Amino acid sequence: MPLTQLIYISTATADLEEGPLEAILEASVRHNRPQNVTGMLLYADGCFMQVLEGEPEAVEEAMARIRKDGRHRDILVLQSRAIDERSFSDWAMGFRRLNAQDKATPNYVPFFAYGHSAAKSADEADLARSLLRQFAETNR
Ligand SMILES: Cc1cc2nc3c(=O)[nH]c(=O)nc-3n(C[C@H](O)[C@H](O)[C@H](O)COP(=O)(O)O)c2cc1C
């Protein structure tokens, strides 16, 4: 069965506190789990980065819901590609709100320091994936 891995970045329409972030995560897990969609969501200073993995239709359906969501805007898909196996299989949706220490992580700056300003091209997909992987490792 072919799988799709999709990575996007977006901008929150308001700076979100714990409650609204938990609500996003709750809806994500509730929809993703039965569809066998897995992934990781990062949030820092009004910026989201998310990776979604699963059967192509399931990822497309999740993206259709995500695109309609008024809690974020300027959704930029950095990459959508076929994969043989998942790299983010641990969670229906893993989540990490990045903190001050995380700012020292390589590749943090182009994505999160200036509101995604330096990450306007799909060339950044490899950097985004490695950033997501690093935070997935420390989230276990
Ligand atoms: C940054 C962000 C990431 C989201 N990720 C997912 C996701 O992975 N899967 C999903 O089904 N919904 C996700 N959502 C939520 C959907 O946009 C939508 O609100 C939700 O699916 C609707 O759920 P409901 O059944 O409570 O109406 C996300 C929303 C935001 C803002």
C-alpha cells in the first residue's frame, strides 16, 4: 500500500495558549487515529509546522479539514511525496510547543524565528523534515 508524507507550515491567526493548542491536538488525534494518519505538529511564536503520513486519501482528507481551519492561514505545503515507510509512526499526532531552549536547535531560525519569513520555498522541505525528526526524537 503506498503512503504519502506531507509537510506544511502555516501561521496562527492568534498567538495560541495551551487550551486552544490542546483543542487542536484533540481534534487531530480523534480524526487521525481511525484513519491511521500519523505525524508531528510543532508550534512556536505563532508558527506551525506539521508532517502528516498515511494512505494518500487519508492524508488528503486530513489536509482538506486543516485547510478550512480559521485558526491558521498562509498554509504552504513544502512537500508531498510517496514514501515506503513512516518516519513519524509513534503518534496519531505528536505535539511539541517549542521553548526558549529549542531556539538553539539547528534550522530553528529559518522556520520559527521570524514568522516563517525565510522558509518560503519548497527547497526547505529537507530542513523541515530534519527539524521535525529532531523534536520527534526528544518527544519520546
Ligand atoms: C495547525 C493545525 C493542525 C491540525 N492538524 C490536524 C490533523 O492532523 N488532523 C485533523 O483531522 N485535524 C487537524 N486539525 C484540525 C482541523 O483543522 C479541524 O479543526 C478538525 O479536524 C475539525 O474537528 P471537529 O470534528 O472537532 O470539527 C488541525 C488544525 C490546525 C490549526
